[in-house]
Amino acid sequence: MSWINLLAPVRLHIPDGFLSTTVSLVGWLLAVGAIGYALRQTRGQLGSRQIPLMGVLAAFIFAAQAINFPVAGGTSGHLLGGTLAAIVLGPWAAVLVMTAVIGVQALLFQDGGLLALGFNIVNMGVLTAFTGHFAFQLLKRILGEGRTSLLVGGALGAWVSVMAGAAATAVELAASGASPLGVALPAMAGVHALIGIGEALITVGALAFIYASRRDLLDLGARAPAKAAANWVIVGLGIALSVAVFSFAASPHPDGLERVAADAGFLGRALGPVYTLLPNYAIPGISNQVVSGVLAVVLGTLVVFGITWALARRQRRLGA
Amino acid sequence: MLHIDLADQYRRGSSRVHRLDPRVKLAGAVLFIVVASALPAGAWGAYGLLFAATLVVAALTGLGAGFALKRSFVALPFALAAISLPFTVAGRPLAQFGPLVVSVEGTVRFASILIKSWLSVQMAIVMTFTTAFPDLLWGLRALRLPPALVAIVSFMYRYLFVLADEALRLMRARASRSGAGAPGRRAGGSLWWRGKVAGGMVGNLTLRAFERSERIHASMTARGFQGEIRMLATPVLTDRDWNALVGWVTFLAMTALIGFVF
């Protein structure tokens, strides 16, 4: 398990220098759009409470990220917080809270770069808030209102949000020529599949605590505006994806990808034992390392979702 | 990872860098980082000029030429994200370890990324250490960031230390209730149990933060707050600020030219 120790510091805060200037600017455009829309939405939702509530809760997320628990081999589980914020406050308010957290981390502690801040906000603020929110909504639709759907949806949302952030980071690094996608994606996704479990455990614990002591708070998130959100986020993801694909096509160094395919991914081999379900994090029979890496992430997410769904069905039948 | 080391990084001083307008320092640092990022791989001469600039600016702050250097290794662990480049970029072979070939081009690109990242961090450190955070926020607002966003970040900064203290109290309470096992033996219950305890702490902190924000909002409303944070008129930049800005931009433009042409 020692490789986890080695890779654990590779978190999602991208420092300056790793993203190319073009990729960084695309990140800023996406972030500015999301923040501007979030400011208008939460203003309508919260009125004069907007500033004190968002500010104090941003300080809360920052402090909560320090609460950790030992997992194994010297690693610890801790919180990113996007999903928890999205469930308690609604997705747009969560975007603002996470933006403040990530911005202060960059400005005050050099945790993540200034030019890279745009994509750091998109990866850890916007993506985590919306994947968490959608997973939670989905479970609520399947299971109906209640404690089970809250906790199962929270766990699924938390895990998926960390994976989405990690996968997006890998794509951005690859589009910048800082790492071939065939290496970055399996490495980031593999490490964060475990980190995501810590995120899910803490999120569920926190939601259970809030549900037990102040259930009324959860109404705020449930009533938050999010309908218009879906389209915006899909448009944003579409832009990000097409830019990534475009930069691959236009990249002056398209060599990395083929080279990895030829070298048969040394990192994938080193990580081998972890992926007993999907050997080398690649699906046999598909030769292109990248395509099969992406497929593996999608498949992994579907498997987790399937298990969660089955558990949820069973819970409901027991409850009925 | 643990930011509870929350001593503000700002160092009081009255150097020329300290006295610059926060807008100039922000724009200067961001421009520096943009130039560093845009430079092509392997532009060693330009990297050297930028490094010399960080040393000169650091010396001008009165905090010592090496102070930013000493603190600039925070981004280093992220280098792992690019560590495969020397092996995966095709090019002239430099060395061979079994089946892995290290290429010259890959090594140059990897080294360039590290140097750019390291230079950018140093300039960000100089800015943070010479500008009080409230001044930085004022500068951001004067540079037309949305006032609501700046107000949210100001509130966050105001209550950061309060909530970090609450988190520390929770962690101290957990530590004092948990027996530490013999070295090498794990303390506490199963992974699930430990996660649940940490989650309960976060949930507890959520409620405290929520209720605190309700009290703050009530007292703000009682004092006449209607949802807008007002700001005094922004002062104009002095000649000294303009000179610094023009000199800095000229230097960066020349560095970029050297980096792209040579």
C-alpha cells in the first residue's frame, strides 16, 4: 500500500506552472461564468442573509477540511466539502462557498496557483457541488424523502464528486501537456477512488448528525434553485470537454499518448494489484489506453451506482 | 494539508514593496505568473531573469532575499503529477532503465514545469507576505471583482480563525477521549466507526457555523444592514505606484521577448 503514501500529496489543488496558459484561461472563463450565475441565484434565494451565511459557511468548510481520521498506512481521510455544502445549501450556494474557500487557500496559503485558480474552482467547487447534488437528487427520486435517501445519496454524491474532480484534473493536466492522459487518469482516479471513500464517510456522518439534531436546516438545500442549473452545467461540461479534445488535436506535442500506449503504461503496471476488478485499470480487448482508462472510470462509477441502488431498494423493501 | 497553522502570513513592514498600492502588487504578481506560464519549455535564460527578479523584489521587501525561497517548496509534491514526462515524451534518449527510456525532450519539459511552478509560488509568497489580507481584498474589489463575492471572502476571513478554533476544540475533545495504543497498534474502532466520529464532528461544526451566521445576520440587520457592503472611494495611484508598474511590465515584456526569441 506504500504507493498511496507516495501519491497522497497529489491532491486536487493544481499549482501554477502545471497548466498551460490557454487551458488556465479556459478555466477562468468557466469559473467566472459559474460564479456570476451563482451570485445572482443565491441573492434571490437568501436576500440579505447571502453575505454572512456564505462567508461563515466558507470559513466552516475551511475548518472542516482539517478534521481528519486515520485510515491505514499513515494516510488519513478528510473532507473536500463540495457535496456536503451542496446538500445543505443547494448547488449554487455551494459553488460560492467553495470558491471562497479555494480562493483564500490560494491567496493566503499558496495552496493551488493563482493562474490555475480558475480550474481549481471548477474542479473542486463547481463539479463537486453539481455531481453531489445530482447524485443526491437521483437517490431521492428513487427512494423518496427520508433518512435513507439522504445518507445513501450523500455517500454516492461525495464519492462521485471526488472522482469527477480527479478525472477533470487529469484531463486538464493532459491537455496542458503536463502528463499523458493514459498515466494521469488512472493514477488520479485510482488514488481518489480511495480518498472518495473518506469523503463519503465524513459526509454521511455529518448528514446523519444534522438530520438527527436540526432536520429543518436540510430544507434550505431542498428548496434551493437548481432547475436552471442542469442546463448550465451540461453546457459548461460540454465546453470543457470540447476544449480538452481540441487542445489534444492542436497540441504541438501529441507524442505522449502514443508513447504511453507503446510503453504499455509502466504506472498502470505498478498500480496493478489495486485494480483486481479491472486489471491495470483498463478493459481487456480495447487497445487504446486512454479510451479504456475513460471507460474504466465510467464503468467503476456505474458499478458503485448499481450497488448503491440495489442497497437502497433493499432498504426500502425492509422499511415498507 | 492541515491549515490550522493559521498565523496570518503577512509580515508588517514599511519597505517600498509594502507601501505599494495593493492593486499594483496584485496585477504585478499575476502578470509575473502569466509570463512564467507562457514561456516556452527550456527557456533557461528567461527563467534565470525571472528568478533574479524574485530575489531582487524579496530583498526590497526587507524580509531578506531568501525568505520566499525558503517557503517556496509547498507546491513540490504536485511534481508527482508530471513525473512520467521524461519517460513518456518521445525524443533523443538520455538514459535507459530496463524497459524505460528517459528522453531529453521529456526531461526538459518536466524541469520547465517545475521551475515555472516554483517561480510562480515565490512571487505569490512575496505578495502575500507584504500585503495585509484586508488590503488585498480591497485591491480585488477596486479591480472590479463582484462586491458580493469580495464581501463573502471578507466574512470568511473574519470568521476563519473563530471556526478553526472550534474545529481544534472538537479535535482536542476527540483526542482526549481516545486512548492511544502502543506504537504500531491502531487506536480506535473500525474504519467505519472512525469515519462516523469524524463525520459527527463535521456535522456538529456545520450546526455551530449555521447558528453563528444566523446570530451575525440578526445583529447586522439590527444595525441597519440591507444586503450591501459599501466601500470608500478608491484613491488614485501615486506616481510611485505607476513607476513601479511600468518598470515591472517593461521588465516582464523584455523577459518574454528573450524567452521566445532566444
